[in-house]
Amino acid sequence: MTQERAWAGRFGASTAAALDNINKSISFDIALWREDLAGSRAHARMLAATGLLTADDLAAILQGLATVEQEFESGTFAVLPVDEDIHMAVERRLTDLVGEPGKRLHTARSRNDQVATDTRLYVKRASSALVAQLTRLIVMLAERSEAEAETLLPAYTHLQRGMPSTLGHHLLAYAEMLARDVVRIEAAAASADVSPLGSGACAGTSLPIDREMTARALGFSAISANSMDAVSDRDFVADFLYAGAMLMLHLSRWGEEWVLWSTAEFGFLELDDRVTTGSSMMPNKKNPDGAELLRGKAGRTVGNLAGFLTTLKGLPFAYNKDLQEDKEPLFDTHRTLTVSLEVAAVMLDAATFRRDRMAAACTGQIDATDLCERLVRAGEPLRTAHHQTGRLVRMALERGCELRDLPLDAAREHCPRIAPEILAGLSMVGLVNARDVVGGPAPRRVREASRLLLQRWQPRLNEPT
Ligand code: ARG
């Protein structure tokens, strides 16, 4: 068995354990085994096509890689101390299995273009899986919005009740955020969709290679235009980390709202036992841990982005080992997004909305803006109507009543144009129905917006990932 590292030739002594500890990446980049095997297969076929490998060598390599694949799949692949990273581990094992042909696989290739290739393939694969998860969640939100199109709920600003709105409208806001996340993740996947293979270590190779062939075989849409850039470009990792951090920020806002909504104080929501946990000391407790962790896990993804951007800053061309620091944030953000989207879907499913509590919260003069607009319709200038309505709000607060309960005579003192039907018509349902504007909370608009979302996203449910 190979006990030497691939680059041992020009070295006398072995590396210090301390260096090994900081340098070896196999413990985490083993996650790239699928991509590494795909890249090696494509590369080997290309080498055979251009005459750099014989048909027999290619057959031996492909057969050896199939065994390696089977070992990874069954969890029996044995990592040895010489295996610095996934690339060396695969090549070392292949050579153990098939001998000399294995030693030809790395012809016209460097780990620098290899790792860039693997990482790009990983980002593409991770992105399409995340888009599939997001699509399911958007569809769930749109369906739920349709069902809650008429459910009254206060719309808040500054976490103070602002205007009566609908729960369907609120849920659609979550769906819109997530739809933008799909765009960002797809943009990251598009920036990863360029093949660096054939760039070599930094400045290409003199051997006859066919870069288009490997790019096609690996499903890349284009090949990189500059070998220096190709081995040092990690923009696509930063793009993915940014898209991921943004998505987690969105989930954290949703999570925070549902933490609040499930408190006794709000009481808008009950989360069932699937997404809640108990306390080891307080037998009464039912805690919204799922929602809290959506909020909490956003932090690490922001950290992954900030940390990796800092790694990239000031790096000279071309490849530097600093770039190996792309993997852990990338894998961590990917894992965090996957589990968070899973939990968000269960949480949505696990939610029972307390419609009575939501409707009951539509009090406290939150119809003031609508009243003001009714006065505008009656011919009052907006600024005057706003001031007059403010007076009526004060009056209602002093009397401890709602605007619609103000005696007409008293209201007229501040508000000469107020007609009996203006006050009497202040029903929450009526007011929400009247806010019949594109993007607004009127049930008709909510149903329309839900249907549009479903039309756009439902067909994507069947896309292959
Ligand atoms: N493990 C390395 C990484 O992830 C692979 C490339 C190393 N290249 C080198 N010449 N040392 O970046």
C-alpha cells in the first residue's frame, strides 16, 4: 500500500504533526467524494480521448473508481494517515487497487483545478436540493395563505398594532422572501457553473487536453477563460454563503415572529409537539425550540459568510492554501440551510392558528388609518383628516372605547365632515376588504396572490434535483 504522499519526492523529512493537524482537510472534504469521483471519471475519459491514456488504462481506472465509489457508499472506505485530502485519498486508493494506471490519472491535472471543480459541482448540487426544499415551502405557504385569506390579524409596525390585515397576507410575505432566496441561490449556482478543469496548478498544461469535453461530461455550461483566475476564484462560494445567510435571516425573522405568536401574551399560534420541547425542571413548559433555532442558526451562517470573505481578502494569485478554508463554512451553511428548511416545513404543518385571538387583537383604534382615508374620500385633505383622526383616537383612548363607538356629536367637534355611516362602517372585515390593492391584504387579493404563487411554483415541484 502507498505510504508516501504524492508530493514526497522533493522532501527529506516528514511534516510535523502540528503541520499535519492544520493542513489536512480529509476530515471535512471527504464530503466531496461524489464530486471528486465524477471529476476523475470525466478527466480520465478525456485523457483517453486525447491519447494520454490507453483504453486499457482507462478501463482499469474506471473499474477502480467504481470500487472506490462502492466503498464510500457502503462506508467502508478506509482513510489512511497519508491521505491529506479527498483528492489524494481517492488517487491513493485507486492506485492501491489498480496499480500503474492509477498513477496516470493525475496527468495534466493539479489538485488546484481539481478542488475548484469539485467545489463548484458541490455548490451546484447543494443549490438544486435547496431550491427543491424552498419550492415545497413556498407552495405550502401559498396553500396556507389561501386557507387563511379571510383570517383577521393586526399588521404591526414597530411591533405595535398598525392596521387590520389578514393572516393570509402575512404568510404570503414569508413566501415572497423565500422566492427571492431561490433567485439568489440560483445565481450562486450559475456562478459555480463554469469548469476550471484543465487550468492545472495555475498556468495550464503543455499536454493535449480537451477542456470542453470534461466540462460537458460534468454538466458545466462553460469553461473558465483564465487559468490563474480559475484556480483562485471562490466567488461562487461567497455567493452561496451570502444567499444562504440571507435565507437564514429570512427564516430567523419568521422564527422570531412565531416565537412571539406562540407566547401566552400573543396567543396567535399553537405549535404541536413535533416542533416543541419540554423543560427538565418546569413540567409546565412547552418551548418553541424549532422556531428559536431558525432564529438562532442565522448567526452561524452570517459568521460563515463574514469569515470566508475575510479569508479571501488580499489573497495574491493564484491558488493559496487559505482557499482550503472555503469548505467548512460552505458545508456548514449547506447543512444549516437543509435542516432549517426541513424544520420550517414541519413547523408550518404543526401550526394551529388561533383565529379568535388574532381577530380579538384587531382592537385599539387600529382602524384609524382607514377612518382617515374615509374622511379623505369625503373631501378632507389628507393632512387635515390625519390630524382630525388623531383627535378622535385621543378621544377614544380617554373614553376607553373604539373609534366606531364614539358619539357622533362628540366626533363632529373635531371632525366636521364625519357622517354617521363613516363611523358605523368601521368594521374590521369591511376595512380589510376595502384595502383591495395589488399586494394588499383584501382576501380577494390574497387568494389571487396565492394562486399566482402556486401557478409559478407548483410546476417546479417535479423538477429533478
Ligand atoms: N485540499 C486542498 C484544498 O481544499 C486541495 C488543493 C491543494 N493544493 C495544493 N497544491 N496543496 O484547497
